[in-house]
Amino acid sequence: MADFLIALAPSLIFGAMSLLLVALGGNYRQQTMGEVTGALLVSVVLAPFLHVDWDLRTVAVSFLTGAVLGIGIQYQVQGLNHVGVSRTMPISTGGQLVGMALGGILLFGEWRGPGAMPVGILALVLLTAGVTCTTWTEGAPALAGVDWARGRVDLAVSTVCLVGYLLVQRAFGIGGEEAMLPQFAGCVVACLILTSPRLTPDLGARDTRWSRMTARQLVPGALWGIGVLLMQTNAARVGVAMGFSLSQLGVIISTLGGIFLLGERRTPRELAATLAGVVLVVAGAGLIGWAKALDG
């Protein structure tokens, strides 16, 4: 039971983190820098206890993949502001699951075990249907404060980056504990560049990156860093398949929290479609975990 609760913890953390990020306020520049800085501070504190032996190859690859992660985080935070938590997180989660599954098939020859491919294909169908449901908007999106024109770009870029950095890390055979510190360092450097006033002209110079608002965002950032570490240790406790599936359940918290706690507007039909989409995404995540288990 204890192992199951530990395996469930990352999903609870990731689900609450996006809600906190928006609820604590600030613009996307401050939210991004607070999030990644908080995660870096956690990794600095935890690094001496992980007993990791770094070499130049590990540090270099981890730093570069961290820069890609930073791009993904920046655009995901922008998505939270442009289309809301309850739309961003199920789309992002579903997109990452599909991307990781396809990457595993094409790059690492996964789903070759008996029954794995049919189960995996059904999972991809459910994930695609779930994402489609959560993106449906009745009437004019602008009336609900949804900027799909910018949000689609944010979600596409963030999903590619959040999938890509993990696939590259896996290709080089670098474990999560080894990657953690240099990866978050690369993440912070990338976000420092991306949030510079010159690259964020829509915000101008009225709100500096480093403010009281940024300090607030260290809290969800620290939670994110802890969640990442817990997710990396879950495989040894409950197995890769179970840990992977459980880590995706946070989408329930973020989606429902965005609607009922943050007050993101939904018509009755949009709410029904969103709830159906979340169910489909969670079911797809479970089937991907099953496909991984069948693959041995």
C-alpha cells in the first residue's frame, strides 16, 4: 500500500502544480521563472543525497535536454494563460502520451510483445478522442476568454519539446537521478533567454521577471522538482508500467480544478465534452501502461 501511495504522489503533485501556478498570479514570464527556479533549488538540495557520479557526456546531454525542457515549460505556461488550465493539461497530457508511445515504437521497437500492439493502438485512439473532446468549444471561443490562435501554437511547441527531451535522454541511456541537476540548470538558462524582455514584447517592461510574484511561484516549482524525483524512483517500487500510468492521473485534478476552483467557464455541453475527454485520456493512459506491461 505504501508503494502504491508513493507511486500516486507524482500525479497528485503535477495535478495541483498547474492550479497553483495560475492561482498564485503573475504573468507567464514570472510564472515560468518561478517554476523552473524552484525546481532547480530542489535539485541542488537533493543532489548530495542521490550519490550520482557525473561524467562530461551525462552533464552535457542532460543540460541540452534541459534546455529543450525549458522551451516546453515556457510554452506550456503560455498555454495555461491563453486557453486555461482545464484545456491545456488534458491536451498536453494526451499529446505527450501519444508522442512517447510513437517514439517508443519508432525509435526503440516497443509494443512487439504478444497483444501489445492492439492494446497500444486502442490507447492512441482513446487519447486522440479525449484530446478532441477537451478542445471542443461551443460558440465563439473569445467569449470564454480562450485564445485558440495562440494556444494551439503553445500546445504544439510544448508537447514536441516535452516529448523530445525525454526521448533523447532515453536514447543516451541517462537515468533520471543523473540528469536531474544539470537538466534543471539547462532548463533555467533556456527560460532566462525565452523570458527576456526582448523576446516577450507583449508584456513590455512593466513586470520584471524577478518580483514578489516570482517568489510565490517557487512553491509550485519546488513541488514539480519533488514530483520529478518521485516519478524517477517509482519504477523500482511498482514497475514501469504501473508507475507510468499512475503518473498521468493528475490530469483529473488539473482539469476539474481549473473548472471548479479557478472558475474557467464552460457551457453545460462543453463541460460534458471535457469530462468525457478526461475519462478517455485516463483510459488511454491506463492502456498504454498495459501495453508496456505486455511488451515485457
